[in-house]
Amino acid sequence: MSSGPIIEIRGLRKIYRVGKVEVPALRGVDLDVDRGEFVAIVGPSGSGKSTLFHIIGGLTPPTSGSVRVADQDLAALTDGGRTNLRKRNVGFVFQKFNLLPNLTARDNIAVARYIAGTGTQPDPQFEEVLRLLKIDDRLDHKPSALSGGEQQRIAIARAIVNHPAILLADEPTGNLDTENSKAVLEILRDLNERLAQTILMITHNPEAAAYGHHTVHMRDGRIIERT
Amino acid sequence: MIAKLVVENIKHKPMRSLLSILLIGVPVTLILTLVGLSHGMLDDAERRARGSGADIMLRGSNATAILSSSSATLPEKFLDFLARQPHVKAAMGVITHAIELPLVVNGVDLAQFDKMNGGLQYLAGGPFQGPDDVIIDRYYAQQKKKRVGDTIEIMNRPWRVSGIVDGGQLAHILAPLKTLQELDAATGKITFAYLKLDDPANTQAVIDDLKKQLGDSYPIWSMEDFASQLRESVNRQGLDEFIGVIIGIGVVIGFAVVCLSMYMSVLQRTREIGILKSLGGSKILILRIVWMEALLLGLGGTALGILMSYGARLAIETLRPASFQVEIVYIWWPLAAAITLAGASLGAVYPGLSAASHDAIEALAYE
């Protein structure tokens, strides 16, 4: 394993084609994220934050430029290669939680392990994480029986159950009230501090961004500032 | 884990799942009932023929097809010739008259019949008391709701029920030979001659001897040959092709129902497909989920179809116990399952491929 940045992006461009119209979403992004860093990405809508996330998470390929994530060159990966990257190296947390509604919280976590090919039972140490997330007594409920805060904590548990190299959180507090937002942000900070989990978090909220070690500001498909 | 996800998906939309299972089950019931009907009716015909007590049967020279309803062509006096043959213990002439298909009235001389099978086993009543009497079996009695002494309309004329016998004794309806010959303008003629031998072991020798004397113009069968000839004849008349058509319809319905159901399901679960993809779910995994759900619906449809075939049998045998006999043909259960699963698998292909090719980002944004 390399000792360099876990995410290394150079000259990243992404152009979406809508019919015959080309829409540039990223116009040359350079970004390094070290292992164990907690980086917040802020910017107005349409600034390219989500596209950057989708590329780092292997959900879509870059149009040009170089993107290395956990020592893998994403530009060289096939669709199957990007699928494998998502299985083991990347965990997603979404604004809308995105839990499978027909499964219990426990099974939502188990399905991530099943897909990664690591069995369905989490390792014993994961019990501690569940306690940290305060969901250890809510695992047998389906998402519809859980509060927004609980659903998001289940989503976080699902995202980290396979010990991914990177946790990508896209507006993780966007659908939560102030109290639950604070709880989720503290959990993310705890995961970062206790488990040295690398975290990239998109947010519109400056208070949420303050939980990160660094904040990356984006506008019009470019990084305009890193603080 | 995938099985759990599939089962939960099916449980999540119970009405859609139940309707799909019902629609898949209908052709399964059709196939099983049709096969059960063909087996049941052939077995019934065979049982009744064996119940005559005869070892050999013979038809007129111009009636080669075993199932033909051609008129009586054998002279009744021919029975005397047959009765004189070595090893022949008794000879009986029967005239047949088709009524409401597939039912046939058999005209018999009860004295001859008694020598063949030792006498009819009556459940109620007894032999003919007059020329306009009939003896019916319990199935026909149940079908027509008749008892001994009741009048029954057959061949556009009234008959008195003189006796009710158990099933499997030559025919569902027996009438006096002379009466039926007069009604058919075939006085002195019979359709079949039945022969009882001193020892069934002599059957082939007697048949060979008769063929030597009569040539090939008279179809002669042992009762064993009759059963196999009956099945061959039925198959020749296109039963296998008919069952094939019904199977084809079953596959098409199974395919269409599963395709529609799974396509709707995939549309409804677009976001969930996006979630699975974000977790690293491959196209094969998504395809497997859709396929397994289709197979489970197919299995459910097969089970329901089997269950409904019992219901169909009960309905048919309650309404028309003499006309139609339905058997439960267990060997067709796995065949029906295979046919249904083939249809379901085909039906899952398009929705499965559609789901597998969903763009993860678009799927996650789906509301």
C-alpha cells in the first residue's frame, strides 16, 4: 500500500451529454486527500460537488484527467472494476439515507457485507461501532419504523461495515433536524478520530463543514479554495 | 441474503405478487386438468372394457378405428360362429349408440352379459323389466340425479331406470339390445362382439385362429391390446398436439405475466437498484435478484395451479362424473413446474437486463 494520498486527482474533467448538448460538470479539478483526513466540500448547487463524489466513488467514469483512489487508477477501471471499488474501498452516506425499505436495519447492514463477499455477520468489533452509533437496540426495525436520525446512523453503519478506505457523505445532515444533525456530525468526527476513517463530506452548512480538518470550496466545476 | 431480499420484495407488494401467482397458476391448472382428463377418460374406458369380463373383442369389417362411432355392421348370428370356436366360453353382442359426447349407450343382452362377467353388481334396483328400461352406473345416476324407477330422457325418448350399478362394468348406460337395434334400424346387427375364453392364456391362440379364418378384415383385439390401441387412437386424433398448444399458451402467459409484473417491480424499485449498485452490487447480482423473484413467482404459480387442478377435478366430477373423469397425474407436476419456470425465466430476461443496466446515479435520484 502506498504511503501517499489516498485520493489523488489531477486535471479532472467531466462532461455530461444531454442530447447533443455537452454540459461540463468538472473543469479541471486537482485534489489530494491524505489517509485519515476529514475533508468537507462546500459550494453552491451546480458547482460539481456531487459529480466529484460520484467519480471518486466509482459511480461514473471521468471524461479526462487522472483519479487515483486507494491506489487504483479510476480512469483505467472498467465498469466491473468500479463496481469492485465500491464493494470494498468506498462507503456512501446519502442525504436521503437510501436504506432498502423492505429489510430491517440489521439486514441493510448485512446486505453490504454480502455484496462485498465478507459474509453477512459483522465482526465482533463492529458491535462497538453500533453502540457508538447508538443503534444497537434498533437493528430489528425496518426503516419505516426508524426516525431520520436513526436511519442515517444505520446508513453510516452500513457504509463502514466493510472498513472502506474512504467514506463519502453527501449532505448527510440535509434531511435532519439540528439535534440529529449534530449527533451525525459528531459520529462522523468520532469515526475519523477513533478509527482513522478517511471522510469526504459534501455540505452546504458552514457549521457542518467546520467538523472537518479542511474545507474545499468549489464553484463552476473548479476548486477555488482549500482552507 | 439475496433470498431474504427477494422474499421481502415479494411480501412488500402482496397484491401484485398474489395476482401474478394466480395468473401463472391458471395455465398450470389448464395443463394439469387437460392431462388429467385425457388420462382419466382413457382409464375409465379401459376399466369399463375390462369390466365386461371378456378376453377378446371384435368389430365389424368396415370399422377399423377403435374410437369410431360407426353403426352396427356385424350380423348378430355371427355370435353363433364365434361361440363355436375352440376355447370360447361365451360370446356377447353389443350395439353402441353415441349420445351426448363422450357418452355412449350400450345395448346388451343381459343373459349373455351374465355369462361374461358373472352378472352385474347392482347398487339399487335390478335387471331390465321391459324394453324401455335402462341400467345406469352410479356416475351417470349422480350426473343426472336419477334413482331407480325415475324416468330419464335418452335419445329423445323416455326410459325407466331399472337398476343402478357400480362403475367399471362395460358402460355408463346399458339398454336392452333389441330395443337399441330397433331404434338404430339395425335389427340383427351388433357393433362389437365380446368373447370370454375358458382360459385367458389362450387369448393369442384364439385371435390367431380367428384371423386365419376371417382374414384381416375384422379388427380383433385382446383386452390388453384394446387398452393400448385406445391410447394410440386418442393420440392419433391429436391429443398430444392439443396438449402441446396448451403448454405453449402456458409458457406465453407465464412469460407475459412475469415480464409485466417484474417490469413494474423494477420500475418501482429503481432507487433500490441504485442503492444496491452504490454498495457494489454487480449487474449479475441485480439480474439474479430479478430472476430469483420471477422463479419464486413461478413456483408459487405452480403450487397454486396444482391446488386449483384439484378444485377443477372436484368441479368436473361433481357436475359431470359420468362424462368426464379427471385423474391427478403426479408425473406432470414437475413438468408443469418446468414449463412455468421456463416461462418465468424468459419473462425475467427483459426486466432483469433493464434493471442491471440502470445508471446508478440516475437510479439513486429516482423519486
